[in-house]
Amino acid sequence: MENDSELQDIRDSVKTLCAAYPEDYWKNLDATGGYPTEFVREMTDSGFLGCLIPESYGGSGLGLVQACAILEEISRSGGHPGAAHAQMYVMGSVLRHGTVEQKNRYLPAVAAGELRLQSFAVTEPTTGTDTTALKTTAKRMGDDYVVNGQKVWISRVQHSDLMVLLARTRSVEERVSRTDGLSCFIVDLRGAEQRGLTIKPIDAMINHHSCELFFDDFLIPAKNLLGEEHNGFRVIMDGMNAERILIGSECIGDARYFIDKATAYASQRVVFGRPIGQNQGVSFPIASAYAQTEAAALMVQQAARLFDAGRPCGAEANMAKMLAADASWKAGDTCLQTHGGFGMSREYHIERKLRETRLYQIAPISTNLILSYLSEHVLGMPRSF
């Protein structure tokens, strides 16, 4: 079990670092679509973004429990960890499935901040979350794979040196199972736009630096295959479980941010001669959001512990993400309602955080797909699709 004092030290250190990047810093980036270069550099230099990389490769050698604490505190401080979280969850795939040569080639440079591994390319415009139906192809030709196809909602491509890509190496007609025929690759993005990759930024409601990608005879060296050929679905699941747990921790941070704000405002705002928090119609929704958040936090913690122990955690990862996302959305809505009209003002930062946390109702996996997974794989009910 993790050391409580160590976790608190990590939380305190992240809080101190985040204090130098107040809410106005994030508000200005949101308004301009900017990337938090200085924040990411300091997070890297402090060892936080390399927390999952083993010490033998220059990282901190910590676990997902500690990574969750880091991202939660960024969210709770009013920051936007989405600018950097991929470097953590992609490690779930690279560490468990990368070759020794791949790890030696990339991980020390990632840990040192010389390379950024910030992007994870799976989603496609015509298949969405139906990952096993993706159409982007990677065909082996000599010492390379030739990639053609399209990806969408791929974040931070323009701010990353490396990307993990999932593509089809065996046709749907030839595959032996739904998950067969997919392969993972480590893509070097440096100079990629001169080698057949077109990147088009997406104008979205949140500053997540998401893009649409077009591959046109794009070459990837065969040595960059991550894991076994045709078995890439298993490779990305280790990354996806980590992603869902880490996103859950961000949502817990968002929820606690909203509860902190709502509690402070309800205690200070005086209407009709008394603090509005004295009214149960104001205080009870905040208290309810708090209870829901604390329950969701326990599930996130449990999922992270299972992941760190190398035990199956698909159900827990999905439930952690769903429950935490529901808690953060409820807490955000309650916080906005508590502030009344002032909650709509960007000066109070609530509307930005509410937009950011709304994403996690649908990403990285939608609530309906989580419920479908639990129905079939946990409760044993008939498959719905």
C-alpha cells in the first residue's frame, strides 16, 4: 500500500508548483488557444511528468496512485492537466509492451524533457469509440510500415515529439476475432508533416489542442512496432485503463475545486441579511456533491491500486472514470448555481472549468459504453451490440 506521508508530500509539492500558475494564467491560455509551455517544462523538471518512468530510465519510478495525486492537485488548483496527462497514461502501454531498445531510445529523453510523448492516436471520424472497426491501415513493406487513413480528436500533436498510433495491419475480412489485426506504433512526429502527415487543428469548446490527422503513405520504421503485430488492442488497453483512472483523478480534482469555490462563496455571500449558505437550498446541494465526490474518489483510488499491482482492473477503471466524471459535473453545476449570475462571468473561472470537466462525460469513453461493458463483462448479461 502507498505511503500516506509520501502522497501528502507529493500533493504539497504540486500545490506549491501550481501556485505560480494562477487561474488567470489558464484563463488567458483558454482565450488564446495557447499551450502551457512553461508549466509543462516545470512539471517535467520537477519529475512529476516522468513519475511513471522507472528510475533506471531517469524517471521517478512511482505508481499510478501517485500519478493520480499529481493530476488531481493540478485540477484542484484551477489548472488544466489535459495539457500534459498523456505523458502519464501512454506509459501504461510503453512500459508494459515496449522493447528494451525502444525504452532505452525514448524513455530517458522523455524523463529529461528532451522529448515529449503527449499524444495517443486511436479515434477515427467514422468509427468513434468502436475501436475494433477502425480503418486506418499500416501495411508492412520491407523495413517500414506504410500508413494511410484518418484520425480525429487527437490532442497535443502539435506539442509532442512522439505519438502512439493504433492502425489496422490485418483486414476486417482476414481477422480471426473482433480485436485481431490491430497494431500499435511509436510515431516520431518531428518533421512528420514533410513525410505524409497532415495536421488540422479543431476549433473546440475547450483548449485541448485537438487535431484531425491525415496519413498519406506515411512511413513508420518496423522497429517502432509497439508490442506484437496484430495484437495492438491488448497494448492500448493498458494505456486506456491508465487513462480512465487518471482522468478520474482529474475529475475528482475538478469536483473538489468546485466544492471549495461553492463552499467559500456560500459562506461569504450575504443576501437578505445572512450568508446564502445558511439556506439549506444552497448548502444541501454542495454537501450532496461532496458526498458523491468522496465516494467516487475511493473508486479511483481502488482502480489505481489494482493497476499498480498488475491485476485486472477494466471494470474498476471504467467505474472510476464514470463516477468521478458524474461527481465533477454535479459539483460544477452546483458551484455555478451557488454563484448565480457571477458564475457565468469568466472572472470567476467557473465556466472554463465547467467546460473542461464536461468533456469527461463523453471522453475518453462515453458513459453508455461503460454501462454496456459492466452489463456484459461484469454482470453477465447478453451483449448489446
